[in-house]
Amino acid sequence: MRVRKLLVAVTAVTAVVGGVNVPAWATIEAPGVVANAVTLEGAKNFRDVGGYATTDGRMVRTGVVFRSNKLSRLTDADLRLLTAVNVSLDVDLRNVKERRDEPDRVPPGARYQVADVVSLEHGLRFHDNAAVTLVKAIAAGLLNGSDNLGQSIGYPFMVDFVGADHAFGDLLRAIAANGSGATVFHCSAGKDRTGWGSAILLSLLGVPRAAIEADFMLSNDKLGDPKAVELSWLRAAFDEVNHLYGSMEAYARQGLRLDDATIAALKARLLV
């Protein structure tokens, strides 16, 4: 039983850290997003998380949180630019091999924090039966016509895997606590683990789902690859949240273990 469980886990978490060969989906224009004011030569998928309107009429501040692909190839000019926009915290969602093979280049004075989404530090535990989650994800991927079943599997497991809860919870607590400047968080391509992290954050801030989906799909444009992400993957993660918790708010509190103070701090820091 443990061997089968491990196989399911390895299949799922491996899907999150890589994989292409996905069908082309139409690019969705992101409503309300500001023009990207910061462009990095060494990180094509670097962009501001802010600029979106919320359902209660507020806006997500720009210049506070950035999302990106890996920072190992930043140029010296890129580092100067990150210093100029006051990036003081870098949160790395990648696994240990990715971090060892391509370590981040961090702006001088900025703190570096690891929030490994696929770490087994907290054990090999799931909120639901892993085999059932796997079968459902494969079925949904086939139904949606996905050519990349690995990613169709990986996204719901980012919600179901307890280790991922710790990583995304740590990410959001780090953003909330970073009062000294801006935060950048990233994985390798800046589209899967980073994409789900952005979706969680924007959901908690009250950004409409359509805008969150559009923001997710911008990775296709930023990476110059119409096959980089597929909307059905993101929706599979949201579906798993609804299945396990009923809402993103409950997921944040029960799954990611965010308390009232952290959620309030995120809103105070990011909403205007």
C-alpha cells in the first residue's frame, strides 16, 4: 500500500515541476491589469501581481508582490532593477534539485526563503485518498482533451498534498510579514507552482475568477509559448479546493493554516 501511495505521489509532484506537450489554448486578455512596468532580461515570466480590481471595488497594489520564473539567469542589470523596485524578499517554490542546479541570484540585501511545494519534510500525506484523486484527475484531463495528463494530475495534487499546504502557507505568511519592501516568488517556469500561488493570493484579495484565470494564461505570452499553460489545469485545482473545503477562504484557513491576522495583513498591504 505504501509503495502504491508513493508512486501516486511521485507521479503527481513530478507533474508539477515540469512537462510540456500541452494543447494550444487561446490567449485570454487580462482585464484590468496594468502594463508590466518591470521587465527582466534573465526572467521572461517576471511580472507584477498587482493592478487588478476586486469585487468590492478596490485595487491590488502594484510594486508590492512580483511573480517570476527562476532567478538563476538574472543579469547584473536585472539585479540593479530589482533593487530599484525595493525587492527585499525572494521566496523560492522549487525543489532541492532545482535549487542546487540553478541557484537564485538575489539582489544585495534581500532575504532568501525556501517554500518547497513538493518537499516530503512533513511526510507523505494527503487530504483525500491519493489513488482516487489520481483517477479523477486523469479522467478530467481526458474529458478536457488535455495532451498533458501530467499537469492535469499535478494541479489537484497541489491542493491535496499536505506538503504543498505548508509551502503555500509559508509563502503567504512571508508576503504578509514583509513590511520592508517588495516580495518576489517563483518556481522554475513561473507558471505552475507560481501560477497556483498567485491564484490563491488574488482569490483571498477578492479578485474575480475571470481575472485570475486571465492572469494565469498570461504565462503563454510571457514565455512565448502558446502551450505553456492550459486553463483546465487551474480549474482542476479550484475544483479540488471546492471538493475538499467548499471555498478558497476555507482552504486558506483549514488547509494553509492562515490565521485572521495574516489574511488581514495581506489585504492591508495589497489592497487600496
